Amino acid sequence: MCSEPKPTILFTKGEIETTVRRLAGEISRDYRGKYPLLIGVLKGSFMFMADLIRLLDFPLEVEFIRLSSYGKDKESSGKVKVVQGLRSQIKGRDVLVIEDIVDTGLTTAFLLDYLQKKKPASLRLCSLTDKPSRRKAPVIIDYLGFTVPNKFLVGYGLDWNEKFRNLPDIGVLEDEE
Ligand code: PRP
């Protein structure tokens, strides 16, 4: 990878908007009247979460959890840590986890297990993207935006070395090695 990689657009802002709208419709259909707790996984999900919830026109609550499984490069260390925990009780709540990407699945599998132990009434997962070719831990994604190829994604919250989160599109970084 060169020092200043340039992303190639994979999904445009417009394609993302259409997909987020579809997901909001599916979530509204299932959660309207249930007063769910949406838990965004920081940092990557912040932009998706913000766009998604403004399309949900029923009462809900928002929480965030920060996990870390990646170092400052493109490969997962495989070790998941809770960097910032929940402040809300989730026992008895209808919980919907909001992720930007399920890659190896190690982060999400850890998180779902962690949350399930707190005895929510229900626990589901919404992920904007899914990279099934890299899966190491099985994960069921209840609400999925895009299935993506085995490329490194950036933009719309996703980073490479903390850069590119602010891109309005989702791009890929090509390996140049
Ligand atoms: C990313 C992403 C997921 C996780 C998926 O987070 O937001 O939480 O990796 O990877 P996995 O399926 O291989 O476990 P990351 O640890 O990069 O932190 P960030 O969201 O702060 O960028």
C-alpha cells in the first residue's frame, strides 16, 4: 500500500441513501411500537446510524459501544476488547445492533454473545455491509445493506488508519503490493 492510497468508489452516496432507506423500511416494519434500543458500534457505524435513525419515525433509544479488534493496519488482530461500555440497561429490551461491516465476524460474534448474556428481550443485527468471504465466526445478519467483495473498504464511517471516515461514498483501497 502506498503512503497516500486513493479510494475507488464502490457505492455512491446515492446508492447508500437508497439502501439505508430500504433498511429503515424493514426495521420500521419490525420495530414500530416496540421502543427498541439501537446500539451503534463505534467508530465505524456513526454515519450509518445517524442516517438510519432519522428515517425511523417511532420512539426508540440510542446507545453506543466501542469495541476494538483492529490495529493500525488492514488486518484484524482477532482480539476483541470493549473500549467503551454501555450506559443503558438492556435486560428485557428489544436490542438492535448497528454495524458498518461484518468482516471476519469476530467482533460481532463477540458483541452478540456479550449482549445476549445481559438478557435482552430480543437481539438482532443490522449491518450496512457484509464481507462473507472473510468469515471466521458465524454471524446472522438480520438486516443487511450490501454484500461486498474481499477488498478493503473506506468511507461513510469506515477507515484506513483513521482516514477516509468522512467520505460520503464507500470506496475500496486496492492493494498495490
Ligand atoms: C470494524 C467494524 C466492525 C469490525 C468488523 O471496526 O466497525 O466492528 O471491524 O470486523 P470483523 O468482522 O473482522 O471483526 P474496527 O475494529 O476497525 O474499529 P472502528 O469501527 O473504530 O474503525
